[in-house]
Amino acid sequence: MVLANIEYQGFRNLKDASVEFNHSMNLVIGANAAGKTNFLEAIFFSAFASSFRAHEDRNLIRFNDNYIRVKASTSEKTGSVFYNGDKQLTLDGLVKQRLSDYVGWLLVTILSLEDIWLVRSAPSNRRAFLDWLVAKLTPMYLHDLSEYRKILRQRNRALQMVRENGDENLLDVYDEQLINLANKIYMERSKTMPELSATVNRVADELGLKLLAVDYISTCPSMTLTGEALRKNRHCEILWGETTIGPHRDDIAFTLNGKALKYFASEGEERSAVIALKLAEAEMLYARTHQQPVLLLDEVAAELDENRKRIFLNLISELIRRDQGQVFYASTRIPDFLEPSHYQTINVRDGEIEVS
């Protein structure tokens, strides 16, 4: 899968532009805060109509502008996202009403320095990674996830109302809907996790991490939500006013040699584990679609030790040498491992793009 070009207006600090890409390696070079990450973010936004770092789309609109528009093309498809408070998705000229009908036209994997928070931070970030991975593999998953969240909000409001009026009848209706959607989500997650765990373990081994394991930690036995489990927890949930079990409360655990990564690993091991996770995602996407996803690398090797940096860059240079996939590598300088004939340079200065 090769991204041929991108056009954007009103996006972050980037000055409106249209940019053509090299089919293999594109170096995005600029000083800190010049707009390199924003440029990668625009590519990501064209693929998924969302950001990999901003929770609210309005924060993507350039100061004093009223909208953003990002349009990108491969040799086969063109996707466009317009946002001015409402979002419009267009694929090959046809408006798509649902995100699940849009996601999948362009496969992208992002690696950045901020990814270390996948290990260190709250379970919600790890669930978000897994949800996006499953959605890339099975776009309809996004529809089920959206419906689940809608029912979850309604059920939580019903739980809060029970505290006021004592009437639990509405909960039985929401329980049935929640169980149906939760188990659809569990089915897709359970199909994905074994492959993810095995692939991460193998890639981590190449990066010098032995016995890295990724395990799913579920609030529901056997990753199945049942009416019995909800009834058992109902009294506590009424007191709390929220649903305490289900896919929205689950987590992913990283262990190295049987020990929790975030408590016992060095920072270098944490960063290597996250790189292994993201490269495993890329491999899984290729295995499922037979197309290499576009790799966005945002200073990802900057804080690795020299040995792991060498191994990682060798993996990337091998992809380029074999012409296996397209890479966007953002850095403050051109890396030493590339030959001049193998890349295009995209210089970024104060949000302005110059291609050489």
C-alpha cells in the first residue's frame, strides 16, 4: 500500500499544501516544533478520520480557521475528511455515513516517542490500541464498539436512576442489549489476541527482548459477559452508578520474563516493547490484507540505546531495501543508514513544506 499524495487545509500549524510522496522512504526533516508530527498526524487523519494524539477534533483546526480538510490518494483510492464541528467522510467521491465504512481504505501504523505510555498509563490507552488494531482488521468492529458505548451510557444513567426511584425494570432491557454487543466485541478481541501475542513475542526477540508476553486481562471469565454476572454485580453497580464489568473495563498486561513490564523493566526495554507491539500490528495487517501498511515513525529511535537503535534501523532499512512498504521517518536530521538514492526529503519549517 503506497500513499501517492496528500492535500490539507487548516490542519494544526501546517500551511495549506499539496505534497507528492516517494513510494518507499520519505524523510520528514525539521527542527523541534516545526510541524513534523503534525504532518504525520495529517496522514493518519486521512486514514482514520481521527488523531493519534488529540482527543477532540476541534483541537486540530488551525488558529483563526473554521475547518480542516484532508484529502489523500493511493493509486487505487482517494479518501477525504472534512471537519467544521461536523465531520464528513468521502471515499472515491461517495459520502460515507459511518466511520466503519471509511476505515480500511488506507492502512497506517504510527510509532512515536509518546507510545511508551501504552505501557505506563491507564488501561484505556491499551484498550484504544487494541480497538484500533481490531478495527483495521475488521472495520465493522467500529460500529459494534460505537453501539456498545451508546448502550453503556444509557445503562449507566439507568443505574443512577435506580438509586433515586428503586425501579430496576429498565436495567433488564439494557442488560440484554449490552450482553449482545459486549460478546461481539469479545469475539473479535479473542480472535486477535493470540496472533498479537505470538507476533509481538517474535518481533521483540529480534529487538533483543526475550520472553515478552502480551496477555488480555478480562473482567469477565472466558471473555464472555453473561446476565448472571451482571445480576451478581447489580447491587454494587447501583451504588457506584456505573457498569463495572465488560470490555470497557478490561486491560492488556505486558510482562518480560514473567515480571510486569511497567514495574520491573528499564525505559529502554519499555520502548523496545512498544516498538515490538507496533511492528507486530504492521505484520498482522500485512498478513490479513496482503498489503504493507504505511509506517509513520516519529523520532521513534531517538531514545533507544545504540544497540537497539541499530537493530531497529536495520529492520527498517531491510524493508526499504526489499521495497516492502512505504515509510515516513520524522527526525531533526537525516539518519546515517540511508543511501541518498533511496529517499525523498520533506523539509518542514514553521509549518511550511518543501520537498527535495
